[in-house]
Amino acid sequence: MESSQPRVPSVQPFLIHHGSENRIKEVRGRDALERILPVTSIPLHDSKATEKILNFCDRLVSRIPAYDLHFRQDVEVANVLRNL
């Protein structure tokens, strides 16, 4: 029997940085939240929307890991991602 719920692909937030080597580091919880918030569009003029976005970000980092992805500008970073 199949589930009536649609399947959604796994999503993992990546915080990308140019680096001297290709590497991935998992970040969770408060550390992930502190890294995600500065790159999140938050409509400060709308307090209800701001609250929803902040709650979403908090739930996101509490349920799935985020990753710092440091990479050189070459094709080898694809191998790092495949091995995740």
C-alpha cells in the first residue's frame, strides 16, 4: 500500500565558501542557525512574517543538518558532494 503523502526530495542547506581545499563540515543547532540567519531574507516591516520565518529557520536546523562547503573552483568538489 502506497502512502498518500507526496514524496519530497531530501533537502540539505549548504553554506558555501571558496577555500583552498574541497571539504564539508556538518553544522547543527545554534551554530547552523547563526550561519543561516545572515543570509535569510527577513521582512522586518512585517512582524508576523518575521516570526514565521524565524520559526521556520529554527525548525529547519533542529531537524536536519546544514553543511559548510569549502571548495576550490574545480570539478573535484562534485566527488565531495557525492560522498556526503
